[in-house]
Amino acid sequence: MALVRINGLHKHFGSNHVLKGIDLDIEEGQVIALIGRSGSGKSTLLRTINGLETFEQGEIEVDGEHLHPRDTDLRALRQKVGMIFQQFNLFPHLSVGRNVMLATQVVKKIGEKEAEDIARTMLLKVGLLEKFDAYPDQLSGGQQQRVAIARALAMQPRVLLCDEITSALDPELVNEVLAVVKTLAAEGMTLIMVTHEMRFAREVGDKLVFMHHGRIHESGDPQQLFANPQTPELANFIGSIN
Amino acid sequence: MNDISTWDIVRNLLDGALWTIGLSLTAFVLGGIAGLALLFARIAKHSIPRFLAKGYIEVFQGTPLLMQLFIIFFGSSLLGLEISPWIAAALGLTLFTSAYLGEIWRGCVESVPKGQWEASASLALTHFEQMRHVILPQAMRIAIAPTVGFSVQVVKGTAVTSIIGFVELTKTGSMLANATFQPFMVFGCVALGYFALCYPLSAYSRYLERNIHGSRAH
Amino acid sequence: MAYTFDFASVLDYSDALLAGTVKTLALTAVGTVFGLGIGILGAVSRAWKLSPFDRIFAVYVELIRNTPFLVQLFFIFFGLPALGLQLNEWQAAILAMVINLGAYSTEIIRSGIEATPRGQIEAAESLAMTRAQVFRHVVLPPALLKVWPSICSQVVIVMLGSSVCSQIAAEELTFAANFIQSRNFRAFETYFVVTAMYFLLAIAVRQAMVQAGQRLIARRKK
């Protein structure tokens, strides 16, 4: 059974019909690359999966947690779904280590020593153990984003949502972040990534989902879709990126 | 004819100044506590506390402090309570302070970037946990300068309480000016007294504004 | 013994209330016009560091902002006669309001001027405008527009502060309230009604200032 199941999802922003009936199943361990023009609804779709956006119609299920339009157990859901943001959003008043430790202590009620061990493990995984006591403003963008990944991983999520996580980075810093994501993918993490990095999507993605005007327009194997887009919209989109 | 020396005048003014300081501290501390409650009400999920808090703030910011004091002073006797000018002054200035501090602090909380709310929400923190661990620590850093800045308004506000009979620096000055027929000297000293109290606070607030960059813990 | 409210007895004196309101608004209007004038002069002096005015204004601003309005009023009305300057209650009240608003608006307008993007000034100077012309056409209007909300707030604060002018027997709205309650012995009702009137006046004054800003500075006809 799929880890993430989305059925008939509709969302409006006021009178703007942003998601017009999304059906999507994601198996455990899959890496989904969500692409499309700005305004296509891809970020909105991502944000409904962890409840940052509400929806009016349809259903979403993540590892047994149901999301309802009106009432969802967000606390339970968000322990299974992690998110990485374009702007990193590290907590500036806390050290790197404390950033990673915070949620495990406050939400999972893990003791200080154990939380610290988990944090060190995660920071080691993203290659930043030596920055444990540093503060976010002392780090480069790429480093901050890797800390953000460590922070999300500390909660041991089943799914990681990545919202254009390299778009705010200087080009030379993009690779260090993508390298971490590649490792996670190889280890079997389920990833849903809104991204503009087409090369990465082709290399690492198991499935490409192209969104257009609030609908899934085309989806399938990344290599095949890039080589042979079935619809003119996707062809145009690929053309405009190159 | 009274033969009151300059030293007598200064001594009496210092006495009045002590009462000014006492009232200011009382109003600031109690007003701060009430202001914190107002802050939580203002950003609450439910519309009722939000609406009530907003109304409270608009009333206290949109009416003269003198009128607020009069209403408390005369209203209390309607309730059968005989309150002294000190109690009326403390109560009035406390409510006044709470409205302004609550609003200042709300502005500081709202200036914490939205991404901080989203990131902490994504980590499954509850609203209260978000406030306690992520939002308030950052908001407090931003709030220090305007809070110290407002303390100047509190000290200046104590002068109005002289009108309902509370004997602080201004009232003492008025009485002395009448007794000595030297209003220029007396009110000049009164002004200097307030200046001595307020200027350090103003200068400190400006210093804080220049030096707090908002993010670092140290 | 239950207390029965009697608001009607306040409204019996609606003439006095109206007269007081008009006086309060007039006091505020005069104070605003001249206070802003001083504010512009002070802001320019400080922003352009025009010696010795910049230091004079700096001292003036610090003195006014760190002393209570009531004390400034008492000093002008009771203290200045010792120097031979005898003012009646209206002259003293207006002078105090002008001086008070002048200090605050100096700082507010100064911050607006100093926030002018360098590029604006450079563009204007490249068009061969004189310093004064640059100021009048390119610097001042956007600066005022930018800080207009702060100015509106300060005017409302000054209007509410005019309440203490009743203490030197200027017959504005608070003085009317004092007078009424001494006649009808309904202090609470009287002050309650007058407080409500101030609340509405504050809204009205703010609206008027917002409109004035749009008409005079933004040149937008609404």
C-alpha cells in the first residue's frame, strides 16, 4: 500500500481554484520530482501534505494518518512528515545543535542527552558535526540548508517534503545540498521535491510529476518524459528551462 | 512672607520625584504583566479574545489619560469604593501601560518572519510550544528597545496624575510654585527633574535600537 | 443603595460640549499647522547639519521629548511671566502644543528625509536642480508621505494631550466636562460621555489627517 495517498484534492485561495483534483500515490522509498511553472500549484500541493495549507475537498493519507479538510491531528502527522524550506528557516537564536535538538525534546519528550546524541548523528550525516555550537548566521546558505535537513531528519520522518530547497542558494552551494539528498534517496527515504533542478530530477527521481494550472498534466519516468514529452505544455516547459 | 530656601524647594521636589519613580515602576511592572496577557489575547486563534483585546487597546490609546484617570477616580466611588489618588493613579497608569505594551509586543511578535512559524509548525510543535521556544525569544530581542522607549512615556504620564491629587513631582512643584511665588525657578527644576529621569531611558533605548540586530543570541 | 445612571443630564449641556469640542479641534489644528512647520525646519537643519541650528534643534527636541506636556504648559503659563512674557490661557496652550508637536515632528520628518534613496538625489542633481529645488520637489514630498502615518499618530496624541490644557483654564472639551460635572453632580456620566467624544474625535482627526496627506502630498484625488 502506498505511503502517501492523495485522492481528488481540491483547494481554493479565495476564488482562485489552485488545485483542481489531484490524484497521486507515492510508494515508500520513492523520490518524486514535482515540476511546473510558478502558479501551477506544485508548492501548494506540497504544503497540503503536512497541513501548512488546508484543502476543501478530497482526502490525503500519510502512513495511516488521515488529513481532513476540517480536523486533522497535525501533531501526529507532522512527526511523520518533515519539511525543508527554500529559505531554510533555521531558528536564529539557537545554536545549530539546539536547532536540531529542539523538536525531539519538546515534541517527542526525549531527554537532553539522548536528543544531543541524535542531533550529533544527524549533523554527522549531513557533514556538519563540527558546527554543532555555531549559530546560523555564521554559516553559508548551503550549510544552513544542510542543518535544516538534519533538523527534519532528527524527528525520523517517513516522508520528507522539499520545497525548492536549492532555489535560494548561490550556484556553487547547490551541489553540497543535492549530495545530501542523493544520500537520503539511496538510503530509501521517501522524498517529494518541488524543484527546478532538472538534471537532479533526471538522475535521482523515480517519478516526475509535471503540474499545469492546478492539475497533474503528465507523470512518469523522468528520463522518458524529458526525452519524449507527451504534451505540448511539458515540451514548452522543458524548452523554457534549457 | 514665606522664607523657603532653594534647598527646601529641591528637597521637596526630590520627595515628589521619589513618588514619581514609585508610581512609574508600579505601573510599568503591573502594566507589563497585563500587557503580556493582552499579547496572547491579541494573537489568539479565537476571535473573541482577539476582538476584546483589540477593543481594550483602541480605547486606551484613543482617549486622554486624564479622562481615564477621572473615570476610574469617580467611577470607583459609584461602586462604593473610596480609593485614594495613589490607587487611582496606579490603576489608571497600569491599564494605560498595559494597552501600549501589549500593542508594542504584538508588533514585535508579528515581525518575527513567517518562516519561523512554518518551520516550527512542520516540526510538530503546538502553538504554545512555538511561542515559548521559537517566537517569543526572537520577539523579546526586538522588543527591548521600544519597551524601554515606552518607559519614558510612563514617567511622563505620571505628571497627569497630579490632577487627581496624587502628590508626585508635578503636584509638589505646583504647590511650591504657589507657596514661593517663584514659578519659573520651580517649574524649571521640575522639568529638569523629569529630564534627569527620562533622558537616560531615551538614550538607552536609542542605543539598544542601534545595537540589537535581532537574531544572534550573543 | 443602587445608583441610577443619568446620562441625560450630561446631554442637557450639549452646547457646552459642542463649544469645548470646537475649541479642542481648533487648538489641535493650529498646533498641527505650526508644529509641522517647525518640524520641517528642524528636520532640515538636522538632516543637513546646518550649524548652529542643528544643535539648537537637537537640544530642543531632547528637552521636549523628555519632559511631560503638562510641565511644559505650566512652565509657559506660570513661569514665563517672570521673564516678562505674560500669555493668556489660549496663547499659552497654543504655544505649548506647537512647541510639543514641533519637537516630535522634527524627529519624525528627519527620519523620512534621511531615508531618501541616494539615487533620487543624484538623479535630480544630474538634472541641474539646485539643492533647494531638489529638497522641495524630490526629497520632502516622498519623505512626508513615508512618515505621514507616524505624523497622524502624533497629531492624535497631541490632540488627546490637549486635555490637560483645562488646567490653565483654556475652555476646551475637558474644561467643559469639569464645568458640567460641577453643575449636574454626575461626574462619572459626564466624564464617560466626554471620553467617548474624545474617542470619536481621535478617529475623526486621524481620518482628516489621512485625507489631508493624500490631497496635499500625494496629490491623489479620492
